[in-house]
Amino acid sequence: MKKNTNKVFSTPMLKIKPIYLCVSVILGFASVAHGAIINTNGAGVQVQPNGPTIVNINKASDKGVSHNIYHSFDVDPTGVILNNSKDSSTTQLGGTINGNTNLAGGSAKVILNEVNSNRASTLNGLIEVAGDKAQVIVANPSGITCNSCGFINTSRATLTTGNAVKATDGTIVGYNVEKGQIIVNGALRSDSPTDLLARSVAIRGDIRAKEINITTGSNFVDADNRFTTAIRGIGSTSRVGIDTSSIGGMYADKITLVTTENGVGVTNNGVISAGTGGLVINSAGQVTNTGLKIESQGKINIKAASTITNRSSIAGNSDIDITTSGYGYIDNQKGQIVSNGGNVKLATLNSINNNNGIVSAFNTIDTQSGSVANTNGTIQTRTGDININTTGAIVNSFDLRNNLHEQNRRGIISGRDINISSNQLTNNYGNISAERNMDIRNRLEVRNNGKATLQSKGSMNIDSSTINNLSSTIKAGGDMNITATTLNNDNVATINGEKNLNVKSSRLTNTGSIVFENGKANISATALSNQYGYIKANEIEMTSDSLNNQSGYIHANKSLTVDSGTIYNRYSDNFKQVSSRFGLINQSGGLESSDGGISIKANSFDNQYGLVFANITQKAKVTGDINVTVRNDFQNNRGTVRASNNMNITVGNMTNTYGLIDAGNSAMIKSFKSVNNQYGTIRSVNTTQIDSPTIYSQRNGQILGGTVVLNTLGYY
């Protein structure tokens, strides 16, 4: 005797209604119905007034298929038992029942129940297989409605509006689905994998099964529901192929949802919950999630031929992969896409809209898109990288009307590296921060605007045609490398780091601060302007065609090297007007080295009212060298050049009217034309030597030193 020990579902049910019904009393049953079975030894249907209907299924073929045909297949709340045992067996719905004499040759592996009717089947109760487990198929092209239905003791359950396609040996190879809808009201319970194959499916109640597979559209679907082939449908196409209402839901270890007709999508207003087997949604149209949630303990893979809209939650403990094609885009406004234990991948040819949304991953986030909008949104990883690749623009901004305490919690925040490749990156009042390294490669502009932050605890690389850092911060804990045709760092903006800075730019304009206190700054620019700006590093090397440091301050803790075609270092005292915004008190500007030398090479050097200091301590102790080489004119009118140690100046022509050149040790000046020191002072503690064809210094000029050597053809 076969005993069914599966769990009993407390759900209401309907009865089977075969074509012909005759009443008799056989073996204790209230009635026996014989009817619309095409087989000559038609299936026997036994109807009990207060119990389940029992169907003694037709004999199984050599391949184990029992083929049963009905004019009507309806199940009432007492349920239906498909008798798959030649011996008596114990069932959950009907207790002990007699054996099925049709199965003398053995039980069935597949029980096919085909319905030939112009009306839908209504399943209001459970369908139980007595005896050996078997796959149960209910096929009705006119449709199937499940009102609190379910399956017991099945190896697989299939509801379809297709016609079964059989091979010559009687095995079922698939289903031709041309029309029909499956509607689930109340609940559908199954302890086995469950397939719903129809032109469209509406979920208005809960489906709970070991596995749920739903395929919609006009298709040939193979018997295992693994592949489809499009066929011509009957009737109009629905806009939504799979529709889960607000009171509907799907719960299974593994869920696969497929729509195949062009433009026909998947809509979830309820709950889709998968276990470790994961969730797959493959839509030929849109995917819309406005319900309570989509979740999975396993992987989530969502593909759509059109737009994917998430206004709720898509969450899992493994990888999440969301892809659109064609004109579709990913819309996560106010939605959440969260992987608590894996990676998130978003791919679309068009836009990713994460305004006020959350995209979060334990590991890595990868996005491929035409553009990314992240206003008040969060794109965040706990331990992995964030890789954003767009052919268009990225907008990462924060609306100041929100709570300002949220500003640093939103934005693009990586637990490891950030890699961004785009056409244009706008970080407006936004936050982009990496726990480790950051790499930004941009074709047009990086715009860091309005107290925005670009920050990495490790290295940072930014490569863009234009970089505008406006009232904002670019900061690196490691080395920073910037390559830009144009780099603008405005008066309240900062670029700073803990290690080294390398800048290559055609035009660099700094009215803010560039500070690398502990590292070396290598700055190469065709045109470099530091007017009213502040540049500081442990060591500084500058190369340019022109350097404008008027009223600016360039300060190296150690060595300072400047190689430029033209240098303007005028009006250094004016820096005092802006020094407080850099945390400096009444600080003059100019070129300064605190604990090293200064080397200057230029075609021309204008230091009118300018300051050049090498190692001037608070006690005015002088310890560093200054080496100045100027091919043409060196203008030091009312300027000051002071070295703590030696001073070496080689120029074409030098003017030091009202200026001061001061060396703590020796001063050596060589001019190929003339030295004009009228009203000026040139002095050193030890030897002061000037080699020049002409020296002008008799009109209130001073040339001082322990020893003074003048090699000249004319002294005036």
C-alpha cells in the first residue's frame, strides 16, 4: 500500500465534472462517473457527496504517460485524487482508497489531463496523486482559474493553456500555447516544481511552491520549460504577460518568470520571494516593481527588452544582475536595489535613474549605461569596487533642501575602489568617496561644484578635458594624478593629499588651495596662474610656459623648483588680504622654501613688489640656497630675494631698483648686459660678487658684503 505523507493544505476545493456521469454504488463510494475520456478504457471518475472526487487515471504508456481527456475539469473544495496506484493507498484528502485497476502494468510518471472545452477550468481545491509521485499536467486552452488550489504528492505540477505536443512514443515534448490566461486567486500550494504556461498570467493570491516557473506568450514551450519558440497566437496581445497584484505573491526556492511576446512585460505590485535557487525574470517588454518587494536568497537576474522600473525593493543575499536592451532604461527613483552578500550589475544602453534611490552591494557594483542620474541617491559598496561606465553624463548631486547631515551618507561611496568612465561628471553638492583608490576618466568635464567632495583614502587619478573644482574639495590619502586640458580650482576650493601630486595641464588656474604637506608636487602646465592662490607641498617642481603668481603664495617645506618661460611674482604682500581663508594669519605670498633651496629658470622674471624666500626661520636664520637663471630680464623693483645660504643669479639683464637681494652666506650675480641697483641693496654676509658689463648703483644703491668683488667695464 502506498502512503502519502505530504503536508495537508487547508484550502477550499471544487470537483471534476466529466462529460458523462452515471451514478452507482461501488466499493463504498457514493458514485462512479465514466465520461469524456478518448481512450477506449476511459478513466473512471468516482464522485463522493462529502469527499474528494477520485479519478482512476488511464493506464500508463511504455514511457509512463497516462493520457486523460475531459470535456470539463473543475475542482471543488473537497479536492480531487488522481489514483496512481494499482493497490489500495492512503491519501491526505480521502484516507484509504482502493487501487486503480487501469494500472496493472504499473503506475504513471506523467498524468496528462487535457480539457477540450470553450470555457476555463476552475480549480477551487487540491489535486492529490495517490500512490507513486507523478507529474500532473492540467491543459485547457480556454484558460485556468485557481481559487485556493494546490498539488499534493506530485513530482512536478504544470498548469497550461497550451496543447500538449507528443512524440510518436507518447512522451510529451512540449506545449503549443496560442491563447488563454491563468488566474491565481486566493492561493496556490505545491510541494514540487510548478509551471504556469499561458498567453498571460495574473497572480491575485499567493503561489507557494518548491519552484515556480511561469512562461507567457504565444510559444512552443518544451516539456522541461527550458526553451521557447515563437508561434502565431490567437487573439490580441496583452500589455502585461505576468501581473502580480498588491495582494498577490510568489514564494519558492527558485522562481523563473519569462514573457516572450514583443512589448509584453512583467508587473509586480505584491511580493516575489525566492530562496537559494534564485530569481530569473526575462521580459520581452517592461519590468515594473511597485509592490512590497522582490527578494532572493540566491542570485537575481532581471532582463527586459524595455524599461525596468523599481519603486520598491529588489534585494538579495547574492549577485543581482539587471539588464535592459533597446530603448529601455533602468529607473530606480525612490527604489532600492540591495545585495547583502554579493555584487550588483546594472546594464543599459540608456539611462540609469537613481534619484532618491539606493543601489548597494556587499561586494562590487558595476554599471554600463548611457548616463547616470544620482540626485539625493546612494550608490554604495561595503567591501568592493564601484565601476561606473557611461557614454554620456553622470550627475551626482545633493538637494540642499534635505537634511545636510545626510550629505555625506549619500552619493557614490565605495568600500574599496571607484572607477568612473564617462563623457561628463557633475558632482553638485555631492559626495564621491572611496575607501581605497579612485580613477576618473572623463572625455569632457569633471565639475565638482558647491561644497562637493571627491575623496579617496588611497590614490586618485583624474583624466579629463576640463576639471572645474568650484567651492569644493578634491582629496587623496595617497598619490594624486591629474591630467586636464583645463584645470580650475576656485577661491574656496581645495585640492589636497597626504602624498604626492602630479598635474599635467594646458591651463591651470588656482585661486584656491593646493596642499600636499607631506609629499612632492609636480605641476606641469602651459599656462599656470596662482593669482591669490595657495600652493604648498613638501617639495615642489613647476614647469610652465608662463607662471602668474601675482599676489599668490607658493610654499615648499623643502626644495622649490620653477622652470617657466615667463614668471610673474608681483605684489606678494597682497596675499595677506586672502590668507585667512587658507588658515594663515597675515601671511605674505611669493615663492618660499622653509627648509631647502629655491631654483628658478625663466626667459623673464618679474618680481616687482614680490618676495622670494629660502629658509628664513622665525629668528631670521638663513640656511638655504637660491639659484636664479633668467635668459632675458629679471625685474626685482621693490622686490625681495632672500637666501639663508648662497645666492646665485645669472641673467641677461637685472633691475633691482628699490629692491633687496640678500644672502646669508655669499652672493654671486652674473649679468650679460647690465645690473641696475639704483636705490637698491645687494648684500651678503661673506662675499658679494657681481660680473656685468655695466653696473648702475651709485645713486643711493648699496652693494655690501664681507668682501665685495665687481667685475665690470662701467660702474655708474
